[in-house]
Amino acid sequence: MKKIILLSTLFILLYPVSVIAEEGYMCNSYYKDVQRKAKIIDSYGFNLSSMAKRKLFKDLKLDTEQCISLCEGEKFKYCNNVAKWVSE
């Protein structure tokens, strides 16, 4: 009986930690995608085809929205700055 109570208590205490870790992982994924796509657009500049520009900006907008929604701190600031740049 003590083992069941102990295991139940550990599960309840550790559950919020796993949710926080999952949210951090989701943030990191979108943050990295935003960084990668912004770098591609910045490095190719005017040499991108219209199709590439359209697709990269469309994907960048979606990833940036998710990054803003899921991230905090410096990652949020970066994604917010990219959002300002994309919406100009």
C-alpha cells in the first residue's frame, strides 16, 4: 500500500515537469525553424525565386506565430522581431 501511495505521489509531482519540458521542446522546434528560414531569406536576398519567397515567407509566418505563442524570454523577443520584419 505504501508503494502505491509513493508511486502515485511521485507521478503527481513529476507530471507538471513533463508538461513543461514538452512545451519547451515545442518552442525550440519552432524557434529553430524561424531562425533557419530567416537566415535563408536573409542570405539569398534578391536571388530567391518568387516561388521560394512566397513559400518561405508563408512558412515563416506560420512558424513565427507558433514561436510567439509557445516561447518566452529571448526566444519570444527574437520571434517578435522576425514577425515585425515579415509584416513590413
